[in-house]
Amino acid sequence: MCHPPRLEHLKLLIDGTLYKCYIICYSTYPFFQSCLILPGGNGRRKMSAIPLEAEGYTGAMLRKVSGGGKGTLYIVPLQDELDLSPLPANAPEFALMPKASCKHCFAEMPLQMLALHDCKCASHTSPDLEIISDDDDDDVQFPEVLQTPVPVQMTEEDHCPQQKGDVQCPICGISFPVLLIEEHASHCGQRTEDTTSPERELHPETDDISCEEDVIMWLKSKVDTSKTFELCVSRDNMFERGLKLWKRNKKATPINPLRIKFLGEAGIDTGALRKEFLTTMVSGIEQRLFEGVKSKMPKYSVNDFDEELFRIAGEIFATSIAQGGPAPRFLQRWCYNFLVSGKLSLDQVLDPSLSPLITTVAEASDMTDYIADIMDCGYTGKIDMEHKENILRAIGLHVMTKRMPMLQQLREGLDIYGFSQVMQAKTEECRSLFVAGDDESVDSHYITSHLALVMSERGCNKHHKETQILEHFQDFLHELEVAEPDATSEDITTVPSVMQWITGQAHRHLLLSDRQNFKITVKFDHDCHKMPNHTICYPTVSACTDTITFPVAHMSDYGSFKNVMTTAIKYGVGFDRA
């Protein structure tokens, strides 16, 4: 006669679903070799066995019959006993489960076992570790085990391999065992003693920056490649549309790689389109939002401030420097100092470039004609020649202070890459990226010195024609360079515009390594005359590969070369073959 069954409760985790189960234990029936699983009987204990599939019970099947783990399952062992001892971490049953490594012993195990293992492992790795608490004080007190090395001994039953050797703490320089270094470093980093310089504590990531190139490489490392910041713009109104689309894009941020698509063109952005877009945007921002001759400051425009265009300008500046575009090297020194510190620097308050009124008042021998203008600047003192310096300072302060909101908004935009952190820690290294200085624009020598020529065999007639075209190209660039100071129209071809037409960018490469690797491949087409019914061919460029191909038959003399080149540059900016 069979003894009545008894119930033993347990919980099973199968394929991520937790099941409430009961094992129905019988004292007899030793002849069964397996077990059956039955669904709950809703209190009536009238149950039926769940039919087995070909591969046995699966997680999908149990999830279905139990309503996603909501129902109770009963397991009927068909042996003397059901083995409930925990499986080892390397059991084949765990092969498909997500795993993680213990940070103490580095043993790999299923995530579900890690919490229990961590408590056991931590107690063995730090047997002397205690948490000291005070009922009257909530401050955490760190035990001495974090200050001095402690030998660690572990047994084989812990399944935790012993880590040998010491590691030096990068903060205090003291050596600690591998198992304790992470815990010690977290405490050591919270010390309040002045063991390092303030600059190192505030900006540990910028310690290796020593020049402008290091700044650019630091910014490039901050680009998040998990998404792309994509814009589709028209060439006809690139700047205005670019500002609007930049502000509208919510799917990604400018910290992601910028990808540009031009409306109606089949070009794929491999870097050249991005550089062309950033070159146009930085140049457009300089003309639209800033004023001055060589060195510039933000325009006092409440409308542009209200539309947050200066914040967008800051984001574009940071993105341009980080992703291969030009640097905004046109700011006045006091503007850069404000971007760094957020405070006005009064040492440039008498700079004549701040306002024409400063120059006028400085040269005046009588203040009578300028009283109204001086009072409009907020000066309330006595207006006479004895107080000229105070008047000039008031004019300069007036110009600076009313542009502070624009500069603050620009500063917020720059911080999208954490740029302000670098600028504060490495002020001089970043200065040349913003402050107007030596002319760094592309000249004819920069282009011709980076030509990689693909020419015919020396001595043949083709080689002679190719040499003539190269000389025409050099003369063409020199003529543009000489005429640039008189250029007042945006349609006039310049040396930087030739550079942008060929490569997509109109600026010198910011990185020295990029300058050294930069080459413009020059090819020559001798077979265009074989094409029927055509009277003219134009040079073709591939900005993605920095390549230009000259049609030899249509550029035999300098006059023809100049006309063909000017027309190609003016109308051949798109992805078309002229």
C-alpha cells in the first residue's frame, strides 16, 4: 500500500520565467526513471500530466501551460528522490544563460547565481573587512584594510582562483593586491588632502594635452558612434536651412558622427560632404552672427539670441573641430577669455576694435559733439577731456556687457563635447582654435605642394601637354591669390573655393598628420575627343578621393584653361558630370 504524498515547495527559474512548484514526494515507487509535471488543480487536486514533447519539457511549453508562470506546477518524481543540490556554474544546463564575471575572483557564472556567489566570495577575499557605523553619525568610515595591503587566502571550495601579485594605485602610488586595488582606488579617489594639483583633480582626462593637436584628438575621442546625426540640405540655401535642420533634429545629437545628404544629389557622405557643409556653416556663422574686420565679436541681436542661434553656432564650432571641419579662428581675445571663464576680462576694455566710438573719442579734442553717444553707453559721469579714460572704459564695458548673453549661449553650445572642460584646463592650447591670429587660409602653395601627379611617360607628346596644363593651373591659383583682397562678391572664385571644390573643405587641415597624408590626385583625359557631338569638356573632381581630372583637348592655352576652370567651379559643385 502506498503512503500518502507530502508536498515540498520550491521555485524554478526556467528560461527567464519564475515558476511556483511543489514536489509530490512518495516513499515508494523506486522503479520509475523520470518525473512528470502536472498543472495546478485550483484546490481540487484533480490534475493531469503535461504531455512530453520530443525533446522533453521546454521553457516555451511550461510558460504556455502555466500562463506565463502565474499557475502552479506540481512535479511528480518517478525515482526514489529528486536531486535538489545546486548545479555548478559550468554545468551544461547553463550554457545558454547570460553570464557575468565576479569582480573579486573573475570566475564566470550565470547572472542568477552571481548575487549569492558575490556575498560568499567577498567574505573570503576580505575577512577582516568591517563596516563601522555610528548611530549619531551617518558618515561612512573606511576600515584600515583599504589603507594597507592584507594577505588573502581562499579555499578550493570557493571556486575562486587566487590572484597573485601587487598592483600600484595610480593615485597614491602604493602597491595593493589585485583583489583589493579596485576597492582601495575608489576610497583613495575621495581623499581631501592636496596630493595632486587642482588642475589634475578637476580635469584628469586632459593631463596629456600639451598642444592644439592634442585638443583636437581629445575632441575626436568624444564622438559617439552609436548613432549618426543626419541632415539633408539644399545647396541653394545651405546656411539658413542648415541652422533650422540642425535645431530640429531630435533623433541624434551633434556629438554623433555628422552625415550630410544634398537634396537631389546621389552623393554618399564619406567625409567630403560633411567637411563642405561645416566649411559653409562656419563661414556663414562668421558673416551672419559676428561683426568686425579681422577679429570679431558677436552681433548684438536679440532676435538671434531668442532663437538660440548662438547656442547652435557653439555646437557647430565644436562639431567642426572634432569632425574635420574648420576652426572658428576669428574671435577677439576678450570673447575667448569669456568663453573660458564665463567672466569679462577688463584688460581689453580700451581695444579700439570694440567700437568705432572708442577711436573717435580717443582722437577728439572736444567731447561736445559726442555727449549723446557717450550717455547712450551708460556713462553718467562728467564729460570732459579730463575724464576721457573713464569715458573710453564706459564705452568698452557697454559693448562687452550687452554681448554677454550671446557669448554665454555660445559657451553652452560649445560644451556639448565637454569643450569648456578642456578650455579651462588648457587655455593656451585652445586659444589658437578661436582667436584671430596669423592667416591660416589655404593659399596656392598649399594646394600645389600636395599634388600627386598621374602623368604619361616623360618625353612623349602627352607628357608635354600635361606639363602645360599644370603650369596653367599654378598660374590660375596665383592670379586668384593676388585678386583676393579685392573680392567683394560671394560668386568670385578664390583659392579656398578651388580647394573646397576639389576636396570639400576650404581650410588647412587642423591635424599635422592629416596635412602630411593629404594628397590631391591629378589625372589627365586625352580621349574626350572620341566622344561624338561635343564641343567642350570640363574638369571633373571626386571630393571623396581628392581627385581632379583635366580634359587635355580643351585646355591647351591659358585663356581656355581659365574660362573652363571658372565655369566648372561656379556650376560644378554638385554630383554631376559637366
